[in-house]
Amino acid sequence: MSAASVPPHRPSPDSDVSHKAVLEAPDIRRALTRIAHEILERTKGGRDIVLLGIPTRGVTLAARLARRIEEVEGHPVPQGSLDVTMYRDDLRMRPARALGRTELPPEGVDDRLVVLIDDVLFSGRTVRAALDALNDLGRPRAVQLATLVDRGHRELPIRADYVGKNLPTSARETVRVLVEEVDGRDAVLLEAGK
Amino acid sequence: MKHHLISAADLTKDDALLILDTAEELASIADRPIKKLPTLRGRTVVNLFFEDSTRTRISFEAAAKRLSADVINFSAKGSSVSKGESLKDTALTLEAMGADGVVIRHGASGAPHRLANWVRGSVVNAGDGTHEHPTQALLDAYTMRRRLGDLDGRRVTIVGDILHSRVARSNVLLLETLGAEVTLVAPPTLFPVAVGTWPCEIAYDLDAVLPKTDVVMMLRVQQERMNAAYFPTVREYSRRYGLDGRRMAALPQHAVVMHPGPMNRGVEIAAEVADSPRSTIVEQVANGVTVRMAVLYLLLGGSQPAVGTTRLEGE
């Protein structure tokens, strides 16, 4: 697949926007495998962890991480999704948005080590909203953050514990993570600003 | 330019589905230890009730409070309205207080429409005269969808006082948008004159309709509006149009029984039917809060409403 191609159901609005695939499927696979091992190392086997993905693509990534951890350790890992829409700080700047799903595993989050999973870490505002949302759902023992791409430009004092790839970007560029389950292919695209 | 929810006909199919899907996601809030979201913090919702309606008012109040909005309840009794203040002056008072949303219940059909021209905030119709009650229709559709799945092609029978029922009109309009087939059943005296123009079937014999019905919705016999002789006796009405155990047995296995409440047990619905597992009457109350949260979020939660109509000044 050429670096400039776009997924079929998201046609490029503008032909002079260039897309560069900075990660392809094998890179994403290796990055997730490494993150899974790092989580296990840092949490000493991950006995009390809960993986919570932030919709949409964070949920897919959480499911993949849970599968890898289970393959290595042989015990199932509770996972779920955490929608942060109602907690965002930019709600009043755009029309009201459709909500994503919040679904906790039956174990809940109380006294557990919650690992939040998002596809791209940028301003940190989504993670701030996720921490607030989590606060209303219970009291985890600790919260960590995993992200496939850290593109910099933080606006809040937030950092990731596990990073798939550090990607230096300009603030005008757009980073898009595509996953097989949602977009039909795995890739991380860097789109130049107009 | 304003955005309001005044009639169920204001909603496109996409709007209606967005409200129902949003409600679906909000339903889990009721099971959480903290039943509150910060989304409407700093926004003010005024409940403007010119008619008594405790259940609708507390449902809207609970919905707004779970979204962290400030709620001001304004009821006509003991207020300046009983001293003769006009709707317009009340509206200007609300405007001066900076209401972001106004939920209005009024005895006169069309009052919310008038109000929408006088205030800047979003107007939500919580029942106007014999006209409409769109959030009731939304919560009914939501309840049906939870029990039966997609409403496309579902057959819904609404039985009773169609003439005075804003619930029936809103339901007919919304269910038609969602692709369901509605049949209205009542004595001829309790149909409005223009019912022939509504997008639904009409019938006079309940027993003939029940076997091919997925949802049967019983409407309350509104004794307070029965000032003319619409039917000979309550007992005769109950025998011809009430839902008792025998009639419930004629429904298909999966069919559900609904009632917008408050119900007259023994008149339009028998106690054994109201308390049966097929009855969704208690669910409807809980779903009411969830659906109203979805409506308030979609109207007030963003920079501009995600659903509803845009009306121009003077329309």
C-alpha cells in the first residue's frame, strides 16, 4: 500500500494534502507487543490491572494489548472503554457530539491499577477528561497511560507511561491512527497542514 | 436563529436516532455510584409549568441536575401568573435571568411555539394543551427499542382518548419517522376531526387489532376533560376499550404493554395487566429521565444544538 493512500471510506477532502504513513502494520504490531511487555514488567505480572481504552481507536488498541498480555501471562486481563465526551473542556466550542460507550469490566476499577489507552497523545486534554471521568466511576489504586503515538505539544502537565512511538510533529500537522477493526487497515498517517 | 424541541415532527430520523443512541449511553449513569456528569455546569434550565404535572417536572429536574445544570422551578400557582402576568412578560423575566433552556408545560396548544420567539434559550415542549408532548414520545420509543429492538416495521396500537391526547399525536409523528406502523383505536367520539390526515391507521374494534400488535399503549381516560358525553359510562368504555387479562392473552408472546401514566386501574387498564412482566410502565418512568438527559445534552451541551428545528424570528 502506498504511503499516500487513504482508507476507502474516508476520502481525502483535498488532493494537495499529503499523507505519509509513519508506521505500518508490522511497526504497530511490534510497538504494541513491546508496550504489553513493559506493562507486565512495570506492574510485576499485571495481576490487578484493568485496561481502559478511550473510544474509538483506544478501545481497539486496549483489546489487542489485553490479548497479548494474556498470551504471555496466561491469565485474562479485564478491559473496557471509557468515553470522555461529557467531560471535555471544549464542549462549548463545537455542536454537541454523539457519545461513545463507557463499559467497565465486572471487576470495576476500585483499588485496581488502571491503564488508560489512547491512540494519539497530543495536548493532553483528552487524558485530563479521562481522569475526571474515571474519578466518577471509582477509585483506582493508580492510573497509568499508554499511547501508540506521542506527538508532543502538551498543553497540560500530563505524560505517558508507555509510548509506542515518539513522533515529532508540527502543531499544524494531523496524526491519524488507522486500525484494521475500524478502518480496514493498520497504519499511522501524518498529514501535512494546509 | 434558535433551536428548540417543540414538536415530534421537528425531528428527522437521524435526530431521533441520535437522541435514542445518546440515551442508550447515558442509561448506565443510573447504575453508577456518582449519578452526575459535569456537562451542563454553569447552564441554567428553567422548568416553567403552567399546568400541574409532578412526574414530568421531576423527570426534567432530575435530568438537568444529573447533567449539573442549575434548575429553577417556576410553577404558575402562587406566582405572578396567578396575578395576571402574560406569557410574554414571564418569558421576558426568564430572559433577564439568563435561562439557557426553558422546559414549558402549558394548557394552551402552541404556547411553547410562541415562547420560542421571545427567549434566546432553547425551548423544550413538556406538553402543550392537546397538541404535543415530544419527550414522552421519545421515551416511549426508547422503551420500545430496548424491549423489541429496531422499530422499523413494528406495529404499535394506541388506545383511548386520542382527542385530548398530546401523547398520541407526538407518538404517531415520531413512530412514523422511525418507520413503525401505528394504529389508533378509540370510540368515534374520541378521535379528533382531522385524524384522517395523520400518518396512521384508525380502528374502532380493539379485539380485531390486538393479535397483530407488537406494542399496545393505553391512554388515560382524562376524567377532568370529560365534560361532554364522549361515552355512556366508564364501565362501558372499560368493557370495550380497556385492557384486561383476557385481551392481553390475545397479544403475541413478545408484545409489550405501555401506559404514559398516571393510570386509572380498572378503567383503561386492569391491575393484573399493569403489574404483569409485559408492562413497561415503571421502566417508562426511569427511561424518561435518561431520554430527557439526552435531549438537554444535545440541545444545550455544545456551541449549538445537535438536534431540533431552527426557527426564525416572527415565524
